[in-house]
Amino acid sequence: MSRKGLYHYNMERCDHHTALVTNDHKVQTVKNNMEGYTARDVQRVKIAREVMALMGFPSEQDMIQMVRRGMVSKCPISVADIRAARDIFGPDVASLKGKTVRHRSPAVQLDFVEAPDEIYDRNRDVVLELDIMKVNGLPFLVSVSLRIDLVTAEFMPSMTIPKLRAGVERAIRVYQNKGLYVSH
């Protein structure tokens, strides 16, 4: 921990062959993954990746089936070499490209929670702070109530005075509909 209370790790003290992340979780490296394999195994793994590239990057499962069934004549690799390639190098990125499909994200479910009456009773007078915030160049009218810490944001397609005034009035109505009074 630093003098200012922030956690950090001094990488100058780190062994350059191993990268560390906070909480002592090691980052996997190819060099670490090669441990337990002989030099001959590593050479066969590299050949397995080259063969997969020559065959147009089939998926790992397709390649295993082709080797098992003898569909590749004079194939210099075995199923064990293909699996070891995944253990050492991770999944073959080239064979994944174009085969992975983006799935539609689930719809966001809105769950409105009614604030307890105590909050309304203690904070009848509300002070609002308003500002314009741009997100990717699109303007939003943002309001923050000081004691309640309720934040509202409304997209403002037009930045004219009448449109801004209407946006401010809508923000104030959010509080008035709950029986609160916006004093400033």
C-alpha cells in the first residue's frame, strides 16, 4: 500500500519472466504453459498449428476428427498434439474468426422501486443542480438533487432556450409529482 492508501505493485522488483497482477494472481504466459512439455512436444505443437493454418484454420474439433479418421494423408501430427497446442498457446484465434457469433443481449428489465415515505418527509425542500453533459457529442440535461442524490438525465435534441426550459420543468415535475418542493 502506498503512503496515500492506494494499492500498487512495484514491477521493478518483479521477475521479468513472470507478470503479476494484484492479489497475487499470475497471468498465464506461453513460457509457463510450456512447462511439463518436452522440446519435441513443443516442436510437434508448432507443427500442429502450421498444419491447421495450411488447411484453412478448421476448428479444433474438426481437426481432431480429421486426424482420427485419417482424412489427412501423411499427417505429421496426432490428436494429442492438437490438444497440447490449445494448452500451450490457447485457442487458435484464426480458426475462431468468422465462426463465433454475437448473440443478442437480453432486454433490460426496468424495476422501479418506490422510495420510503421517510425520505419524502425529511426532504420536502429540494435543491437541484442542473448542467448539460455531452456523451459522444449528444447533449443531455442532467439534474442532481443535493440531499436526496437523485440523478435524472434527459436527451436534448435541440439546445434552444425554450427546449432547455421545458427540460428543466420536466425535471422539476419529477419531484413535484412526489409531493416535494424544488426551492432552487
